[in-house]
Amino acid sequence: MAFISDAGGPPEQEQEAASPSPPQSAPRLILSSSPIPEPRASSPNRSVASAVNAAAAGAASGRSWSSDHGGWPGAVFGAFLSWVFRAGAARADDGKKKPASSSDQDARRLTPAASAPFSGHGGAAPAKHRHKVIPVDRFRCVNMGVAAQPHGDEADLREEDMSGWERFQRHLRREREHQQRVGGARPCILPEAVRQELEAVVRGHGGGASPGLLRWVADRVGRWYHGEGFACARVVRYRNPGSGELACEVQEGDITGVEYRFVDELGNAVDGHTRIPVIERELPQQLRPGHIYNIGAAEQAVKHLKSLGLFFSAELIPRPDKTKEGGVVVEFQLRELEPRSAGVNTNWSIVPGDQGRPTLASIKPGGTLSFGHRNISGLNRSLAGSVTARNLLNPKDDLSFNFEYEHPYLDGVENRSRNRTFKTSFFNTRKLSPVFVAGPSMEPVPPLWIDRVGFKANITEKFTQQSKFTYGLVLEEITARDENNNIRTHGSRVLPTGRLSMDGPPTTFSGTGVDRMAFLQANMTRDNTEFVNGATVGDRCIFQVDQGLGIGSKNPFFNRHQLSVTKFIKLNNQEKGAGKPPPAVLALHGRYAVATELRVPVSVMDKQAQVYAFAEHGTDLGSSKDVEGNPTEFFQRAGRGSSYGLGIKFGMIRAEFTMDHNVGTGSFSLRFGERF
């Protein structure tokens, strides 16, 4: 029968061995050619001891008369005979040993060593007994699955407090439970190619199941599991070497439960506001009970939870299941953001003054008042608003606002087949028009401001974390105004006489300076970008279509579509981690122009920064002539142009020098955010 000689060997072997063999660092899988060694008995009882030993061997091997005529009842009958005879032999002894000790030894003798637990410590078998190494020519991996931990009286009962018969019954019960556990477990996920590789090594080893082979197999199996991200998998034992097959039993780390723990800034447990179904929606399928714990799925779950915008921090901690052997409980520790927020930002505008020196546009401060209420009712609904004015002392001169309500899980939080979000907003925005601007060979013209006031409602459907489709309705009023807030119907230019001509292109579709319209808007977005140490890597594609409905000023019926494609190519492999530099990136972009930018990380005063070079070229493809008033010709612009330059980026601030190829001059500027 096969067994592992643990450190120091079994108690019986330690008593019988004349001189113990040197300890070894790994378990030894061996086959005994003689019955399990037992303590020396006195001369009158030696024949009885031999008979009992034969009965014990028969019970363990299943070759007794009762075993041949009834299966495992024969083993029980043999055990009963062994217990009876051993008790009599102990009483007949000359008092050198206590009866309890004899009973304990009997129980150990009656326990069949059918499995070989894998241990990192081993000891050599006593030199007195003959052992032969079993040749193995087959290999298979067995998934142990999970099983309930012992509980109640059985878990609290120590082995020394049990009789030999109780220990034997417990062993038989555990063997049956083990067979049921293995039989009901999922097949081992070790690939067939790896299994064949291990089988070839086992077959060609020649020395049988030696300690070195067992260590190598355990290491190779463990390296495959851990390399694939199955961090909780481990080899627990080997079985069935007597049949010539080495069965490696593995606990793969099956997830038996997912728990959520909300904490405060000190790490103390608190009651969470977010509903659990909202969190569970973001978990990948591989991180649910019944699947094997995987680091990649864990990182993906944390990333998805952070993308909700509800948590200050989110951590995942796997731990062993105390109720199920081999199981893993996944625990999320979540620290929620404050549900309500408000803030005020002030700013002063800086414009070029005399001789290009920067100067304040006005001593009157501008600013933004913002507020928000996130995670309403714990269902990730939110209400946010902001009011912006260029003059906080007299905000009615120039006031813009944006109020937005977002309602996710439109089909119900429990419905995971669809992920639709309803969003509505009321807005009033003002931007400087990029169209009504004089060309380089023309005198500057007064700026034109475009005000938009309206309502927008749309539904966004997420297909995956990277792709989404948005469709909705927009109702808005568009007004063109000059610096003095007066409505402008046409563009203007400065005549040679110095007078201002108002015969330029119309500022609105209706020609009145004010347009009211309703149109449908839809866009498809696919965004595979990710951040690698602060650098954006991946690709992004956005296609948008606006379709007029013929409702509004002069019944506007139109179609407008645009495609934006950006690709961030990582030029070198850079390990992710805090404090590590970002990789070099080549960015390619196409929308209104074709542009490229090369970013290289540098260190400036122990701070990470990026030096970049860029070039871009744009053209209107001669389409200006099809627009009423031909703005390119009226404002004496080229209709095409190129620029290039160099810059350095600290965080979100970009300082760059740009050369305008059309006019042959360059300029320095400060910018915020990303170019694409």
C-alpha cells in the first residue's frame, strides 16, 4: 500500500527503527512489500500479533474472505477481529505497555494509506523494511472541488480521545466523502498539452514517484495555474500510485461566496448607501460563485466599480472559506464618496496687452457655482448643475448654466440583459465662433459669440465596457451675438476706410440671427483606451449623425455627420505601477484635420513629464463655396493649412511652441488637457 513517510516517520516506525534515517526535504511516495510495521510484542503473543497484522492487511487491501464476498463489509469485519484480538493481546502483555497505547496503535494499523498528502517535509523509511519504488507511466490532474468543513462534535474531538474503532470509521467516512467530492467536482482546467508534457516527464523519469519528481510536478502545475492568474490554486496530494498512474489532486480555488464591506476613512465598518445589485452588475462572470478565482477578473471588477463614480476606493481581498474546504470567499472593501457636494471656482481672464505682455481682461472676477447629488436612493442616479458667469459681480450680463439628471438601469437594476441609461439636461452655453474669424492677411474683425439654450434627452445603451450607442432628441435656440450682447445677423469685416461692413455670411440658418430647431442626434462610440502610468494607450472611434426634423425657423431639414478616429500606439513595453514612467506613445488623429503627436517620457526635478512633437494638416476640401456667403473667401482664409511644434507636458498643463506654416511665424502658448 502506498503512503507518505512524513518527517520522522509514523509512530510505529520510529519505535521499531534501530537508527533513524537522515531527514529529507520532500515527501517520499513508496510501496511497502511487507505489512505496516508494528511494535515488538512479547514472545507469547507474537503469533497473535502476526494474525492481527494479517487481518489488518487484508482489511486494507480488500483481499480477505469477507472482502471477496461483500466488498467493504469485509474490511469492517476484519477491523472488528483486529480490535478484539489486539485488545486480548494487550491484556496478555507483561505490563510493558498500556492498553490505551495498544488501541491507538491498532487504529493506525487499520487505517489504509490510500492517499499521499503532499508535504514539504519528509523522512526516509526505516532501513529495516524492504520498499520498492513503483514505476509510473501515466499522469492526470484531478480537481478536488470544495467540501464542507468538519463541524460539531467531530471537529472538536481530538484523535487521542477516540478509540481505534472510531478512528477507523472516521477514515472510511472521509474516504467516501473524498470520492464523492472528486466525482462531483468540475474537470481540472489544466490544458491537455500541459498534461501530456507532465506525463512524458513522469514516464521517462525511470525512478518511479521519487521525491524529486513529486516536487517538480507540483512546481510545474503550480506555475501554470499562477501564470494564468489562478492565484489560489495549489497541489494538495497525490493518489493511486499503485496502479501506475500518478494522480495529482489540485484545489483550484473555487469561489464559494462574494461579500461586500463598506468602510469609512479609518477602515471601520459602516452601513453602505449603495444597493448591492448595483455593485453585482459590474462584476465579471468569472468572479461569481462557481468559478475559479482569477487575478485578471479581480482587477477588471475593481476597474468597473471605480468607473461608477460612487467610491473613493475599492479593494478586493480573497480569503479562504471557513465553512468549505478548498473554497475562496471574495470580499470587496468599499469606501463611498459623499453623496452631496457643492463648490465655487473663481477666475480672472488674461489677454495680450501692449507689446504682447499679458494683462487682465477685467478686474471683475468670473467663476462657476456647482452642486451635485450622486447615488440617489442608492441606485446610482444623479443630479448635477453648474452656473457660470464671466462677471460674478453682475452675473446677468453673461450667464450660462447646465442642469443634468441621469437615470441608469432604465430596464431595472436586476435586468442584466440590457444596460440603458436615460439622461436629460437643460443648458445655456456661450462659445466663440471659429467660423467668423478674419484670415491672416485681413484686419481683425469683432468676435462673434454663439449662445445655445435648450433641452436634450437621450438614451445610452452599453453593449460592452468599450462600446455604446446613444440616441435622443435635441430642442434648442441658437443666437449670434457681438461683444455688446447685440444680435448679429451677418458676419462683418473691416473695409479699407476703417468702417465695418455687415455684408458677410449669415450667422444663422434663418438669417435673423436667431434659430429655433428640433433634430435627432445619434452617435456610436467604441473606446478601447486605457491608462498606463498616466499615458493614454489604445484607440477611440466616434461616429455622430444629426438629422433635422423640419421643425423650427424656416423648417430646417438637414443632415450632418462626422467621424472622429484616434489611435494611441504604445512604442515600448512599460510595466504598470505607481511611480513608474509612462511609455512612449505615438498618437494619430483624424477629424477636422489629420494630426500626429509623438510623446516621450522624461524626468524633470524627480517629476514625471512628457516631451512631445506634433504636426497637423487641415483642409475644407473646397466645400466653403457650397455654404451660403462662402466664409472662406469672405474672410480671406486659405481653406487649408499646416502647423507643427514642440512642447512639454506636466500633469494636465502643456507648454508648447507652434509654427504656423501658412504665415511662417511661431508662438508660445499654455494649454490644458489633452490635444485629442
